[in-house]
Amino acid sequence: MIQAAETLLRESGLSGAGIKHLVARSGAPVGSVYHFFPGGKTQIVAETLRLHSAKVVRLFEDAFEDAAVPLPARLRALFRMAAKGFEAAGADKSCAIAGVTLDLRASDHSLRQVCDASFNQWVDEIASHLPWPDVETRRSFATMVVLSLEGAFILARAGKAGHAFTTAGDWLARLARSTLPVSTGESHASSPAAHHRPARRRRRSPSGPRTKEA
């Protein structure tokens, strides 16, 4: 039932994951649904989101844990993997957390807390693998990664193609390269562009132009 609920949330958000939809997709009797989930739809969705969020945390851990790989390369690989996964799944599924978040009503307090905790958990996981020395910069960049992934899902679903993911990944990689600490060896100063700066003009000698000796 959880797997069926996760698929429904990724396809249609909270509004498309009612008990009737879940029964039809999973094949489970209605009585079994309420037996295992006495809290009804809210309980099913909350537990499904927690499991979905845990999968994403593991995905980020795998994507960022190898510090021997330059950060720009890790970013590009993550977003290319997301593009391939999106297309392989039919190009019609989004992130379950984002899908539910967009459908939240003012009264959905418990589900809002689950969604907010999930996003923060993802940011914390990504930030723990980033090379900037201060926490604020690491969390800020990690937030940009999450924002870019979720935004890419929207454009990718509209166009039914994964190009938005690769575009976002390429630009994040460029941003990372231009702002990385020098100590990592991946900073903007070590990029090829840094070696093509225009040469400085030589200053003329204070004594004026030299004269040809007789």
C-alpha cells in the first residue's frame, strides 16, 4: 500500500491519493487500509512521505559522499541521474514531498510538518558534504540544489523530457566552480578562464623614453 501511495503522490499529489485511489491502485481491501492505517489518508500520506524522504537522503548521500570527485562533477552527475530517472519512469512523476506541499491546505498541520522536516533534512545532508568553511554558505548552496531539483521536475513534466535537470546541474556546477574555496583546488582562480586574463600594460620609466647611445 505504501508503494502504491508513493506512486499516486508522485503522479497526482495529495488530491490524487485518496483512499479510493489507493484501493484501486494497490488492490487492497478498504478494510485492510483502515486496519493498518487507523488515521486514514493523513496517516498513510505521512508515513509514505517519511519513507520517500529517507530514500532521497540516501540518494544525496551516495551522490555527494566521494570527496575525491570535484564538486562540479558530482553536481552534474546527480542532475543527469535525475534526468534519466525521470524519463525512465515515464516522464510523468514528480517528487512526492513537493507534490503534497503544493496541495496543502491551511488545516494540514501534520503533513506540513513532515514536508518541512523532509526539505530541511535534505539540505542538511547535502550541506554536510560541501567544502565551504561556514555553515551558512553550505546550507545556502544546499538549498539551491534542492530548489533546482524541484523546479526541474515542474519544467520536465511540462515538457515530458529531462532537459531541465541537466541544464540546472550544469549551471550549479559552474556556480560551484566559481565560488569554491581556493584550498579545494577547484576555485575560479584555477579554472581555464583565469589563465586568459588580459596582460597588464607596462608602466613607462619615470626617466622618460630611453635615447639611443652614440
